[in-house]
Amino acid sequence: MQNNPTSMEDQVPSSNIPQQEGNYYVDPAGERYQNPTEFNQAQMQMPEKRSFNFEEMRQKALQDAIQQVTAKRSVEQEQPMQMPFKQEVPVVTSNSTPQIVYVKRNMTLAELLLTLLLACGIVTGVQFTWSFATDLISRIEIKGK
């Protein structure tokens, strides 16, 4: 491995670019101020920008909402009623035969334990039966001779 005479600091330029304009502003495209006192003085001179007319804003929001609802209703009336996805509706028939519906669900803890117990019982039972049968059959053959 070779030693490089230039250090990493010499190769990578600094990311701190000096600011040409002030750091204090309300809007990035708007006017900038050099220090907080200039910024505060400018804010105090422009109170009309900071005051809101809430009643006017409510009226505008209400008018926008009314326009959106009427536009939506007119579009719905022009287009036929369509379902976004296909739903299967069970058909009711007048036959006396019942319709069977299968519902897939997860097993409960009791069902899992019962299944495990049943499987262990079957395996143990088969082993016990095999052991008993081989022992009994060998004894019968010995007595027979």
C-alpha cells in the first residue's frame, strides 16, 4: 500500500458554501435579511400579510366543496353505475335443497392441540400395537412347536 501525499481534505471541497444573501427570510424567493433584528422589524411593519380572514376562507372552502360535490354527481349521472370490484351475491333459489357455503378460517388453539394430541396418539398406538403383535405372535409360534 502506497502513502498518498495528498490528504482527503485536499481532494474533497468543503460543503459549507458562504452565503451571499441573508439567512433570515419567510419565503425562499422573497426578501432576505442579514440578522434577526432586521427580520423582526420587517415583520412588524407588514402585519397585513400575517392576518387571516377566516370567514372569507370558510366561504371559499364551502363554495369549493359544493362545486366538487355537484361535479361528482353530474359525472355519476352520466356514467352507468359500476361496481369497482365484482361481488359474488348468493343466489336464493326456491328449491328445498340447502346451499352449502364453505368458509376458510384459521384453526383455534384448542383445535391445534386436539390435532397434535390425536396425531401423537395414533403414532403411539400404532407402535404399541406393532410391539404387542410381534411379541404375541413370537410366543404363539414358540408354544406351537
